[in-house]
Amino acid sequence: MNAEITASLEGVSLTYHEPGSETRAVEGLDLAVKKGELLSIVGPSGCGKTTVLKLLTGLSAPTRGRVRVLGTEPEKALPRIGYMLQRDELLEWRTIEKNVLLGLEIRGELTGETRKKALELLKKYGLGEFAGRRPSQLSGGMRQRAALVRTLAFSPELLLLDEPFSALDYQTRLILEDEVRGIIKQGGYTAVLVTHDISEAIAMGDRVAVFSARPAHVKREFCVDISGSALERRGKPGFSELFDLIWKELKTDEPGA
Amino acid sequence: MSPEHREYLKKLKRRGLFIHASRIGLLLLAALLWELAGRVGAVDPFIVSSPTRVVKTLVSLARAGELLPHIFATFAECTAGFLLGTAAGVLAAVLLWFCPILERVLDPYLVVLNALPKIALGPILIVWVGAGAEAIIVMALLVSTVVTVMQVLAGFLENGRDKGQLMRSLGATRMQTFSKAVLPASVPAIMSALKISVGMSWVGVIVGEYLVSKRGLGYLIVYGGQVFKLDLVMASIAVLCALAAVMYYAVAAVEAMASKKF
């Protein structure tokens, strides 16, 4: 298969400098995201997974190596990238509708048409009747869904999801994984999901890249050949085998292992 | 509404009434004890005054047409100092937020300015702006500005950290980050800074009046002390208490309105 590459990191290294310490966050990292694919990145906590997302948005520049996103430099691609954070960060003084329109507003792309499209997305994802509410009136799962609509509202060509479910309770998390994978696959979005949860990485991803401990590089990549939604996948044969494989791969990295 | 809930609301209301009644009761009790202590000769009313003497003093001041001008002078100076001081403080905080380097450089100066008793600058102020209302307003401004800068800047910095990541990920400029996220998120911090600085302005005004004034409540207090008219001192302090409370509650009301929006 020779699919179009949406984003790539080639031989990327990144060192953070702080007084009294120098942290090699990423070293010799090679990674490619194909168009229309949902790539999961899983790795030990603090291994530099989020750093990869920062590299892709140009918020961090590599010390060595090359980062290409949407056929250009990351900084130039930033307006076409949707970044979903760990916390929903909905602005409390804005209604859900106004929160969802924030990205369009900042980019100066808020027109009658884009507003209509954003409101349709809200309706489509079950938040239509909450458009006039304040974030505090919504549950954690609904808030994170609103944050996703805020990200989708400006039609990004690449979605970056930075542990977007880690602040949710387990049940909400399962439901939201299912919904978000559905939304991403239906919409034909290209996405990178960073998580420390192996089962989430498998349930959501088309492919799973396993990161090493710091300095991070890709230890191994696994294709997830399990059909169905994120929830269905969890119960299917092959899921637990893949889980064990990834678990072993991560375990060899632990200090003392 | 269930009977239990109605009962609960009733209880809540009863408790609220009890607290209000206790507050007023406490004030009346203190006044009564004060009055009685003087009447039975436990204390000398000439030294500690008494509620009736305070009221008499206020009435005679009012009759002579002196009370209102004094109150107005102090109130106007305080309001001017408070408004100018907070405006300058908020503007300075905005400037410092936009220039992180400047913020780092000026940080120790702010700390020293905050620690410095502004009263020490009184004589300089008199020389620079004259021994009049201007010196008093500048004193109130000085006392309230530094606190405002520190409080508001702390709010900006904290909200900048929290909301900055989101705004950067949406591609916002620093200006947009400020106007759409940091400033609205800091409204509660600004409001609580206002509540502190309104009290600070009163300190500045009274100290200013001690130093230079020929009128105002601070002047009445100093004058009363000098000529041993403790009734006048107590009466002025009572009026001051009432004024300060009114202004504080006015700011608190603005805060309540703002917190509904933000």
C-alpha cells in the first residue's frame, strides 16, 4: 500500500534545556501518519508522547531531524491542525455554542456558513439542545464532546488527540472512545491519538506505535486488524493477544525489568 | 416541592434572620455597654466619649453645615484615588503580562514597592504636588495601585498558563489569547483586587489627610485629638466606618454582577 503521508517525523531528536538539567525527550524518532488513518501512540508515562504532538504543531522545534505536516513546515500547517487537549478547557463564560465557535473566531473564519456547519456538528453529536448552556451545566463526557466539536468546527486536516479521555470516569471514557472513533472514521479524518492506556490505543487505533521510555523512539508498530467500533473491538478475538504483545513490549522498558 | 424541602428552606430562612438580628444586636449591645459604662462612672466620657455624645456631636456639626463638606471631601478623594489607582494597577498588569521580560526585570521592584510603607513618601508628595487634595489622592493611588498590580498580574499569569495551551493550539495570537481567554478568566481576580484596593484607598486618604488636609474626616480626627475633643474623634470614626462599608458593599455588588457574567 502506498497511501499518501499526512505527517512524518524523520530521524527527529529533541533535547529540552533547563537550568541544572538537560532532558533528551526524543531521539532518532521515525514515524509517519497516512491519510485517513487513526494512529495510536502508546508509551510509558513521561516518555515524550506529548512532545511528538508539539513537534507536529511546531510548538516545539526538533534539535535534529525533519518534521513535515500536510506537505509543509509544522508552523505553516498549524491553522489546518486540530489539537484536542487532556482537559476540555471550555471557557466558562461562553455558552457551548460560543465555545465551539472559538477556533473559527480566532482564525477569522466565522461566517454564516461556517457557523451553520459548526451548529450542525453540535446537533449531530447530540449537543444541539445544549448550545445555549454554560459548560458547567454539562457532564464531563458532554464537555469533552463539545471540545471535540470545537476542534472539528474549522475542518482540520489533521487531528491531534492528547490523552483526551484521561480526565473522565471509566464508563464515560469507554462511551466516548467509541463515539470519537466513530466520528473520526465517518468523517474520514486523519488523526494521532496519544495515550498511556494500551486497551484504548488498540480499541481506537488503526495502527499502534509503541514508544520506548525517554528518550523516546518507536520500538515497534502494530496494525490493528480488528473490525468494528471501539467498544466492539474490545470484545473481539485478537484484542487481548495484541494487548499482551504491547504489554510485553512496554514492560521490557521498565526500570528493573 | 416536598414538605421536607419546604421545612429545609424555612430553616435556612430562620438561620439567615437569626444571623442578621445577631449582627444588629451585637452593635446595639456594644453601644449600650459603652453608654452605661460612662453613665455609671466606670469610664470617663470625656476620654472615651459615649454614643449619645457622638450623636450630639454629629447633629451639631450637621446643624453648622460642616458635616457634609467634610464627608464629601474625604469621599471624593477616596473615590478618585481608588478609581485612578485600580485603573493604573490594571493597566500596569496588562503591560507586564504582554512583556514577560519586563515582568521578570521589574518583579523585585514591585516587591519592594509593595513592602514599602507608602506613608514614608508623604513629605515628598507634599513637596512635589503640594499640600492639598492632590497629595491625598496621590497617596490613596499609591497605596492601592501596587496591591492591584500584584493581584491582577498573578491572575493573568495563572490564567495564561491554564488557557494558553488551548489558545496556542487554536492558533491564537497573544492579543487574542489575552482578550478572549486571559482577561475574561481574570475577572474574578480583578474583582477581588478591587475589594482589597478599596480598603487600601481609605488608608491612603486618611493618612493623606493626617498629613496635609484642612478638611475631611481624617482632618477632623487629627484636629479632635489635638484639642482633646474625643467626641469629635469618635463621631468622625463612626462616619468613616459607615462610608467604608458602603463603598465596600458597592464594590461587592459590582463583583456579584460580574460573577454572573463570567
